Amino acid sequence: MSASILDGVMLAGKVRESVAADVKSWVERGYRAPKLQVILVGENPASSAYVGAKTRACEDVGIESDTLILPDTISEIELTEVIGDFNRDEATDGILVQLPIPAHITPLSVIEAIDYRKDVDGFHPMNVGRMSVGQPCFRPCTPAGIIEMLRHYSIPTKGKHAVVVGASNIVGSPAAILLSRENTTGKATTTICHKFTKDLTKHTISADILIVAVGQPGLVTGQMVKEGVVVIDVGITRVADHTTERGYRLTGDCDFDSVSEKASWITPVPGGVGPMTVAMLMKNTLLAAKKSIYPR
Ligand code: GUN
């Protein structure tokens, strides 16, 4: 089998078009444009690039955005105070702190400082908890983008074995929660693998849907998957490559050539999950502005 491509660029474009149309009609009804506040701590080049992609997407769909760049020496208390100001600001609908943040700051303390009604990343325990019990919430953007891809390409999840490699709060854990919920985009049997998993292949080989979100180029090879598997590669690592102008290329967690020989569907890197994450952030920011999830 040779895999078909799950085209994240095309699908993200559709999602963004639909958000842009909704923003336009929201503004035509007399409301102000939605506003996303991005907070970037320090100068991690990859984080700066992701934030750039997010703010360009905002501009593209008619969402206002502002990026506050803070020094990596900022204390946790100072950072939570900055967040508090945005929580109280009526003109700010969504707040996003780009991760990772410097090691002296506890990510969950910062995330909990964000008003859950403005938590467009869906990382606040209130949103994670509500997602776990199937209540309306902000869903984290990458898992929500993965679910949207499976839905768009009519890939069934009901009764399938979904194996998630990587147990992060950002991707792996919420992806497994969403896939196991009893709704139309869930009903899968889920396995979460992580760094303590003893025999990774034992699990990946039985996956009907394999989601890999580790950040380790080439971790999953063709020998580790079964014929017909649907592969979602969330990894996006910069690997030095002096034949390119930038001096690096982006590489997923799967060995694309060998895995795509066996898979029925596969996401490319780049151009798979990444654009979907950004598109779902646009959707969440619009929901926040409309107070659709938490009316008040
Ligand atoms: N770092 C990697 N992915 C994400 C994301 O979806 N949101 C934020 N805030 N930081 C990230």
C-alpha cells in the first residue's frame, strides 16, 4: 500500500475561510473584532516562528492580535501578574502563553493563572476537566485539529485501536481523551505510550490509528506499523541541513518513506498537523470572543 496524504494545508485553509466569514458577520453585527493576546517568554527561534504563524493567521481571518515579548529572566509572579492584567482587560478575548517557557517557571502555574474563559489553548485544568467529561470547553488546538482531519477525510474511529505515542498535556494526553470519548469523533480504544513504555513496537504494530507526538525524528519506522494504518505525525523538529537556505529542515517523528509504504493515510511534515493547530486556534479565539462556550 502507498499512503494517501492528509493535507493539513488545504484543510486548514478551509477552516480559516470559515472562521474569516464568521468573524466578518460578527463584526457586521456591530461587535468589535476578536482579539488574541500572545505572550512569548524569551527568544526560542522555533517558538518565535510558531507565534509568527499564529499572528499572521489572525490577520488573515480578521482577528486582532498582539504579541508581548518578555525577557526570559521574568519571575513566575511577574508573569502571572501580566496575565492577570489581560484577564481583566475587556478587549482581550483569548490569551496564549507560547510554550515552552523557561525552566524556572512552572508551566501549570502560568496556565492556571489564565482566565479559563480566555484559555484558547485549552490547557487550563477547567477546560481539560470539562473535555474529559464531555462538557463544552476550549479543546487544545493540536488534538482538535487531528480530530478535524479524521472527520474531514471520513476516517472511522469507532471501535478502532488508536495508539498515541507521547503523553504530553499539549497533544498526547488530550488526543487520547478526545478519541476515547463516546461521541461521533471518538469511540476508539486508546493506548497511550510514553518514555517508560517497554516495547513500543508491541503497541504501535496493533494501531489502526497511530498518533506520534514525541519530537524524536525517525522514532517510528515502517517495521513498527501494520498495513493500512492511519498515521498522524505531530513531530516537527529542526534538523541541520546545509543544502537548504535556512540551514535546517523540518522532520517528523516518523520515517516518512518506510511508514508511508504501509500506511493508508499519513500526514506530511511540514504541511500536516501544524497548519491545523493554527486554524483551530483561530476557531477557539472566535468562540472566546462570542462567549459561545462560557456565556456571561
Ligand atoms: N508549544 C507547542 N505547541 C503549543 C501550543 O499549541 N500552544 C502553546 N501555547 N504553546 C505550544
